[in-house]
Amino acid sequence: MNKLTQSLVIFTCMVLVASGAGAAWIFRDRLSPAPKPGDPRTEYSAFVECLGGDELAVRDELNELICTATAAMDPADKTKAHALTLNCLDVRVLLEIGHVRTFLAAHGEGMAYHFVNEEHRSRLKQLAGDRPSPQKVLAVRQSLATLGNEFASLRQPPEFKLKVEGASPPSMPFMAILRDSHLFMPGQQPVQRDKARIPSFSSADGELLVQLEQFFNSQLLAKALPATRYPKLYRNGRMLALPANLVDYKNEIGEAVLDEKRLLLPGEAPDPEGVEAVNEVYTKLERFFSAIVSFGL
């Protein structure tokens, strides 16, 4: 092959590549024409821009909100929402759902409870109020995510083997929480989104509060936090999902936990490694209570 022929071949290849790329762009534009005024994609684009411009992250979170929504929807919307997969590759599928379009039309303003049912809404309003600002919603969602992570950690099967010697060991209710919390509603832990960016509560946020209230009113917690000793934690004989006034009993609970540690590590000078191991076990519970106190209730 002479130099002229080689040059012609190279030139032809370059033309074909350029033509193919141009065709791809034209074909893509035909599949996804530019949004027009009144097009739901216009509202979606504005919403994405308002949240920082990361379309993939916004689409993923919006898909999760509608996929898991417990809010009342008309039958057509419900059918479309239930048909969604966990990964949305085309935002037009989301925009076919009227419940999503209503949310985007308002840019999320005043739509904090748009994706949750009445039970979840009433519980979340106790934390965020009737019409929380977007900043308030995101702050509460992040706090719930932190609490949810600590709750999930507490509910893991224990890895420790601690016991008190003797035929009749004393009651250790806080150790019992650490030992038996994995038996509470196994496999049903709701998963919050860390660092949520959409100012609207998810069903997982509401379900966490539902499960926490059941947890705090279980026999396991009633033995550790009895009303006779911790009366300000109770309202009409029950604890709330986030027990109020828990901070008031911080020192008292700390002393009760310390008493249990002394039972596990008797003597004036317990082994340092043993002390470290026992402290590590109780850290899960301390982090869980601290996450509740951080709500300031």
C-alpha cells in the first residue's frame, strides 16, 4: 500500500468516525428533545439545579421516595410506583407519575410530608412541625439517619460473652438490651438515606419512629427504664418513639450502667483489657441514647 492509499484510508476512517458521532448526538436529541415550557422536565431540571445540579443523585433519591412512598395515591400512580425498580435509568418514567409531578411543580416547598402516610406524618410533625423549612426537613432527616444507624447497630446479634459468676446472678437490664435487641423485629430495620438532599421525608423516616416507639415500650426497655424510677420518660403510661426528658436521667442511667460494669469486673483493680472490653460492649447503648438526646426533646 503506497502513501497516497494509506492517507485515503485514514481520511475515510476519520470521516466515518465523525459522522457516527454526529449521528449519535442527533439520535440522542431525537430521543430526548429539549424540555419546553410547561413540560414536567422543565420543572424537574429547575428542581435539580436548585439542589446543586447533581441530576443522577437527585433522580436516585426521588426514585427512592416514590418507590417506597406510603402516601395515599390514585390507583394509576400507585401501579406505576410499584412497577419502579430501585435504579431509575430514565427520569421520564418518574415524570409519568402524577404524585411526582405535583411535588416538582411546587419545587418541594411545603411538601415535607408528600410521600408519607398519615401515621408517619403525625409522628414526623412532632419533630419538624406542620410546615418545616427545607433546611429543617434535611436537618431532621440527617438526625434520623444517625439514629437509625445506631438503632441498627444495637440490633445486631451480640459478639460478646459476658456473665456474672454465681448461682443467682443479679438483674442487669441494660446488658439485656445489648444481648437481646437483635430479637426485636428481626430483618425489619428501616434504612434511612445518609446525607439526603431532597427536603421531603421518606417512609423509612416515619417507620423508624414507629419501630422505636414499639421498642421503647417492649418488656426489654420497660425493665431497664421503669416508670417508677424514670417517670418523666412516660406519657399516659407509655414512652414516645423519642422519649422526652431522657437527658434528665443521663447521670442516673450512667450510674446504673456503671453498677453493671462493676458486677462484670469485680475487685479494686480489674484487668485493663477486661475494662476495655466491657466498655466497648456498652458503647453501643451509650451512642444510641446520645443520638436520641441530640434531638433536644
